[in-house]
Amino acid sequence: MAHLRLWCAATIVLVAALAVQVAEAQPLAQRKAFQALTASELLSLRRGVAQMMARDTAPRDSADFRRSWIYWVNTHQYFGNDCPEAGPIPPNLPNLPGMARVRTWTQSNPIEMATWCTAEHGNDAFLPWHRMYLWYFERVLQEAAGNPALRLPYWDYATDPVLPVAYRAATYVNEARQTVPNPLRVEERAPTLNDGSTGLLLTVRSAARAMTATSYGAFRIALEDTPHGTVHCAVGVAGCDSGLMGSVPVSPLDPVFYAHHTNIDRLYDCWLRVNEAARLPSDPVLLNTRYTFVDADGSTPQRRVADMLRLSQLDYAYTAGSECPAAVAAGGGPGSEATPTDVASAPRVALTGPTQLEAGVTTVPITAPLAAPAGGRVYVVIEGLSVDVVPGALYTVYLADDSGRRVQIGVISFFNFTTPQRGAHAGHAPSAGRYTFDATEAVQQLSLAEAAQPALVFEPTTGLMDSTPAAAAARISPQANVRFDSAWFVRMP
């Protein structure tokens, strides 16, 4: 009998061990590029989105309202006096471009107070917070769709710059063979993007510059600016701060928000995989920060950033997409490049003083020598950028030589420009009025040290392929008054 008990115990241990091995061997669920979705997966996505939208009218204190579309918009941000991170409520809000169906909100119960208006922008919590937000949103979407296998798709706009047709179609045929409105389409988008006649410019959709960073801070800043902020502005009905995607507080009202942010999360994962241990954020204050979200059953768990930092902790992965750097890179750890703090404190050469940006192309002559140190990097820093009214267009920034040749060094998007920074993680944000552009390749290509009259060029754009400077300038409010205090050239050995 004793032998039998030992045999049974050993068998149980063996079965448990095999179960662990099988579980570990199971492939992670995959988030796919939107174009790779099957017909049934797309139907499931639409069903989940439509169900969440239908819950917008549920009682405010119900689990259904916590799992509604508008609740998750408000979890991000909303216009209301108790969401100061969203900035001031715009005057005549419903009369602004793309804002006719936007309303103001006020928290009405303790759960809303714990979960609403928690989005992080302009600081190092930006990427971890949005990863957590997407994960819980996905679980609610699965419940709404009745499909636990449903995963959020991503829009890989670096290779597919035209908005996927599933977001543009006015109607679709559901499982009951009924033609019904498409919940993925909204009218508050740039019209030529929404009708498929144009796509996103490479300058606004590419993460190539962010992928060259080797420190978390530099990468986060670059990615949050481009393509994160630039794509938001290009999709918005009339740029930033217009609705929906162009306005931070209401951008999740547009379903394409989630395909955009899933792609940002994928790009973050691509960059981390080069050297995850060295590249993950390590600030203990950030890692121990807790956020409260709504789960699929309507409950409100609180989780630490450290517990949801890696995809391996969250049981999903991404299918292969564009712009991922090599899996192994030399010098991929911290300290192999200049950090934002290094650049801010390094010796500078003044390029220009107070400058007003015109609605059209603005050319700013500079006389400083722009040679890069051997093996070093050079940066152009724009300080004190400010506006009276967010202009509705982006500005592509170039370095140019005296022959008219020019090389792009960055894009100013104005997304999140009027939103205050949050908490102890605040480090860099467009709203702080500073943009730092790595100009090393531009200096090398143009041989600017020998140029007789180099210049900074600021050219307005809508961010779309059909943009012209004149068309972009026409969208800029006469009250915009875009200006900056100074521009500097920084050399880093």
C-alpha cells in the first residue's frame, strides 16, 4: 500500500511537471497586423466594439457602464474640471472641428475617481501605462465580443500608410447577413485619409529615428513624438487639436486609436528585444507606481507597473512587423549614447534667438559652424516653443545648405502640446517647449561645416501624402502665433 501511495505521489508530481512544461511550450497569443486578420476575427472585433459602444447608455454605477466605450475614453482622459491633465476645456467645444459629439464629464463615484483620467504623457510612464491600458481594454473587448481569443490588431503604417479599409467602410455585413453601420468608422478624421485617397507621409509614420536610440529615455521621447504624436495629428479631422485623434482627451473615441497604440506598443517591444534587460525602464518610483483599471468582469484591480512591464508577463506577442531593429546590437546598454539630460546640460552653440514661424515655410539662416566631433553626435535643440492656439498643422524641420539641399531632422506635431505633465515621472514633453533632434546624419550629408549659409527650415504639413505647404498653411489659425525662444547646436563626443 505504501508503494502504491508513493507511486501515486510520483505520478502526480510528474503530471504536474509535464503540465508546466506544456504550458511553457504553448505559444503566446499574437496581436496581428490589421491586414492579416481573418474574416471571422474582423467580425469579432466589430462585434466587440459595437457592444462596448452600446453600453455607453448603461447606468453610471453599473458594471456594463464600466465596460462601455466612453468609460474607456474617460479612463484615458476627458474634458472636465476634475481631469486637469487634459488641459482647460476649450471654449465653444462642440463647435470646434471634429468635436460636435464631444461632451464634458465629471466623476460621479469612487470607481470613476480611481480609474478615470490616468493616462501618462510626456514622461517615462507613457509606454508602460499605455501597455497596461491596452491589456485591460483588450480583456473588456474580448468579453464584449464573446471571444476570449480576440486580440487587438495593429496598424503597421510604416509599410501600409493608407488607413485600412475596415476602418473606412460605412457598413459591413454581420454574422446574421444584415448590412449594418461599421463601428470602426468615424467621420472625424482627415477626409482624404478616411476615403482612402491618400496615406500618411513617411516623415510622420516612421519610427526609424527612435529605433537608433539605446537608452530608454531617449527612445521614449523620440517615439512619443514620432510616430505617436505625428500620426495622431495627421489622422485628426483638421490636425491637432481637432477631433478626434488630434485631441488628447477624446482621441480614444476613434477606434483607430487602439490600432495606432497597439503599433506603438509593438515598436516598443521591437526596441526592447535588442537588449530587454538593459533597456527596460528601471526607475523604482515608476516601477512601483500603481494604476487601477476595469477588468472584463467589471471589477477594478490595481496593478504595479513592474508586474506588467514585459510581454512575457502578459501572455501575448506581436507578429513580425516593420521597423524592428536587429535582435542583437553592439553597445545596446545604457550609457552608449547621450541621454536627454546629457544633451540639455552639454555645451551649446547658439544658432538663432527668438523666432516667429510663419504660416508658410520659414527659413532661419545660421552662422555657427556645424561640424560633428569625430565619432560623436550632434543635436539641434529648439527651446521655448510656444503657441497661443495649437496651429492645426505640423512643421517638418530640415537642415539646409546654401545650395538649397536639405535633410529632415524632425517633426513638430503639437500633439499633447497644451497638456500638463503628470507627477514624479515628468521629464520631457512637447508642452515643455523643447524639441531635441539628432542632426548627425544631416550634418554629414550636407557637409554643413563648409557651407557658406546653412539654415534651419520649418515647413508646414498636414502629415498626409497629398499635403502641400500651402494647403497646410491654410489650416493654421491666424491666432496661432507659433514661436520659439532660441535654437542651439549641441555636440556630444
